[in-house]
Amino acid sequence: MISCQLQNNYNPSTIIDDERNFIKKAIISEKKPTVSEKKATVSEKNTIVSENKDVTTKVNTLKYIVGDPYFIDGVEYIPSENYSFNQVGLATYYDKELHNQKTVNNDLNKVTELLGRHKTLPIPSIVKITNLENGFSLVIKINDRHDDNSSIIQVSRKTAQLLRFYKSKIARVKVEIIADPSKQMKIVTQSMNETNFNDTIESVPTEDVYITTLEDNLISEKLNNDNFNSPIEMGFEEVTNQDLYLKVYGFNSYIELKNLISVLGINYKFLTQKE
């Protein structure tokens, strides 16, 4: 009974029409985009890529950081720009557990470079670190915050190897900031965050260049040489009727003066101070 009803409701033409409509819809949905549609899609993709690049650039740009006071296990640390910083204490080092890990200023900790982590110095800054147990010293860059009270500085594995405390894992060191390079690092890092940092700088204005022949140059040089060879006239006036006076003093007696007058009287006229 059921089978008979199904057979009576079966309409082949209706099924064929439905199949045709389905195929048409499938063809329309698979239709290739036009050239203008392609350009619009590419433009949208480029815009998205450009925006993503800008975001990535901002995220990855190095920053200059001093920071606010903070606590580590109840101990307060106050970061500051102290360009006379000098500190003695213990140093440790980090190994692969921090390798390629981002720092607080978007830099990277690297065990193969001369880097260090400090609690209060500006980031980045340049310091000289000296192993007081053997006298070895290095200049390294501070690029991250140290987060342990047990040591004043944590350096990279490479730094520990060169300072000869890689095996002992700890050393008594002296940390001194180098002021000028640290200030330069501050300027460079801050400039990287300016809005026009990646803008192209216009070329310097130029002046017009004139083309001349060799003969023109020779004539010009000859005129200049003629001016140099011309005699220079110098004006002067003849000096006449100018009396010259010789002042003589310091005689002990009138006799000395009289003797001098008798010797020089031929060529000189003697006058008293009143005359």
C-alpha cells in the first residue's frame, strides 16, 4: 500500500527541472570574477597587508624605557636615568631558557650576544661590567629588566663565558654605565618611534651647472691674472717739520748734566721741561 502511494507521487519532469536549476546555480556560483573584481580584491588584500605591516612594525619597533618604581618579592626598585651609575654586586647569567624571548622594549634576549638585564638602568643603555675576581671586563648592552633579588645583573651566556664565570655560574662584578653611548642609544631608539621615521627624505636642492668651453675658461683665467699683475698704487704723504725729542733724566748732579751737554751739544738742542 505504501509503495503504491510513493509511486503515484513520483513525477520525473519535476525532478529533472529541479536538477537543471541546481546545475544552473552551481555554474553561476563558480563564475570567474571579472578584471575589475580581481583588481578590487587585490587592492583590498594589499591594504590589509599594508595595515598588517604597519601594525607589525609598531609592535616590533624598539622602545626607550625607564619605567615606574616596582617591587620584586617585597623589595622596591626605582628605575632612573643615572649616567653616573656605579654598582658592585653579584652577577648571574641566563641560558637557553630566555634565548629569543622578547624584552620589555621589544628587543630579544640572545645567549650568543653581549647583553644584560638590570633592574633600574634605562633600556637600552651601555655598561662596562668587570669581573672583580679575575679583572676581565666587557662592554655590553642592557636590553631587559632583571627579575631576581639574588643578583644585581643577569648577563647572557656569551658574556659569562668571556668574563670566565660560566662554570661557576656566579661572580662578584662591578657595573658602570657609559654615559655618552647610552645617551646616543636613547636618541636613536626614540627617533625610531617618530611618526615620520620611515619617510623618504627629499634630496638636497642643487644649483644650475653651466657648460663652458676650454677657451672661455682660459680667457677668464687670463683676465684674473691680468688683475693680479697690475701694480698696486699706494698713497703716502711726506712728513716735514717734525721735531723729535729725547728725554734724559736721572742725573745725580749738575756737573753730570753739563758734561753730557758738552758731548752731545753739537747735534742736539737742549731744552728744559718748561720749554
